Amino acid sequence: MSTPRKTYEQTSPYATPWTGGERVRTLLWEWCWALFCWWTPKPFNGWRLVWLKLFGAKLTGKPFVHPRTRITHPWNLTMHDRACLGDGAHAYALGRIELRAGCTIAQEAYLCTGTHDFSSPALPLQTAPIVVGENAFVGLRAIILPGVTIGKKAVVGAGAVVRKSVPDGKTVAGNPAQIIP
């Protein structure tokens, strides 16, 4: 069963689905992250969490966000206690991303909630949420595509491309990701 996608109204592939206010908010976020967070040492996690909260991220407990993590729209990000976004990880949060307690998103992994409706000439943006379960692990440079849920204690191998949800406790690897027995 796949997660339903939200399709945005666009008149052409070159039109943006975002309002002027949303574009200004995004630009302000990127500017603040670069100015106040990107250069901070790892122990300044609390400082980075303050900035994420100021921009609408929903944080519970004490998650960890590496300074070189990239988050496009923090207001679409939910992180629970001890969830971790590693060095160079990218949360492309055009839609909702939820990182549950104790999960780890390793270095340079890419969580992508956006795609396009390729059946339409306007190529409108489509988004679907990503959920990473409790104590799950997403390996180095793995790619998680829109609408995917990574189950509790599941493992995604390095470099895997995950386009289908992963059941609890299973390990997947490869492109496309397959369950490893």
C-alpha cells in the first residue's frame, strides 16, 4: 500500500507551487542556518535545536542535528528523542518527515519527500511523507523516496535507494533496495 501523494497546482514546469511568503520564509531559514548554525561545533547541538524550533520544527526530547545537515523546510520536520541527522544528511522536507526516537540518518543520506507528476505536461510537484521508525538506521548515502516508511529497528544499507516501505526489523540494500534474508 502506498502513501497518497499531494499534488500542487502548477501551470508549467517553470512555475513555483510556493507563495511569495513561503519563498521568503525558506530563504530566511537558509540564511539563518548558514549564519548561525552551519559553522557551529558538534557540542552546540542545543543551539541548532533552538533555531529549528524557531522555524517550526517539532522536536521532543533531545534529538541530534549535525551542523552540516541540510534541512529545506524545518516546519515539515518532526524529530523525537535521540533521533539523529548525521554529517551531510539532507532532509528535503517539501512534505512531512518524521524521525522517531533513537533512529539514525547517517552521513550524506538523502530523505526526499518531493517528486513530480510526470503524466502532466506542467510536471506539478507531488509530496508524500517519510517516516523513519524507532531505532532504525539509514546508512551512508542511502536515498529514501517520497511516501516511504522505514520500520522500527530496520536497517537501510549504504547507498540503497528505497522506494518501498521497509517492514519492522528488516534489512534492505541495493538499488532498488531489496530485503536481505
